[in-house]
Amino acid sequence: MNASALPGTVDQWTVIVGLLLPLIIAVINRTTWTAPLKALVALLVCVVAAAGDLYFKGQLSTGAWAANAVAIFFVVVTAYVGFWKPTGIAESIEKRT
């Protein structure tokens, strides 16, 4: 099934992007930054990733972008809280960069 057949839905690429973004966010974030600043960086990275995801799917429109940004953000938060944070991987990356 191709991505263009799924307008407005979350597909496997959106989920994969969301699962891997916490690692990219950890590279960008610094341990000395405040929690609100880290959250803002995470949100901005999700917005950019959503636009990129939709661009490569050929579905770049305002409605699809907003839905995709929200979906990616929630996958990122869930993946971070459920896996990357408890394992210490994200924090370890943040400390080393």
C-alpha cells in the first residue's frame, strides 16, 4: 500500500520517525538547558520532521502537516517516556554531546 493512498492517516514511516526522533533530540538538547527549553526544542524538531515526512510522501498540505506533527509529537513523547528515558540511552547521548 502506498502512502498516497492513506491521506490523513498515520503510517509506518510516521511511527518510525517518531520512534527515532528522541535520539536526534537528545543530540541537540544540552543537560544544562531548562525543561521548558528542552520541550520547545523537541516540539520544533517534531514540526520540522512532520514537514519532511509529508514532503517525501508528496502530501505536504496544512491539514496533513498539522495532523502529522501532532502524531509524531505523541509518538516521540511516548517513545521517550516508555523506552529511551528508562533505558538511559537518551540521557547518555545528551551528556556526551
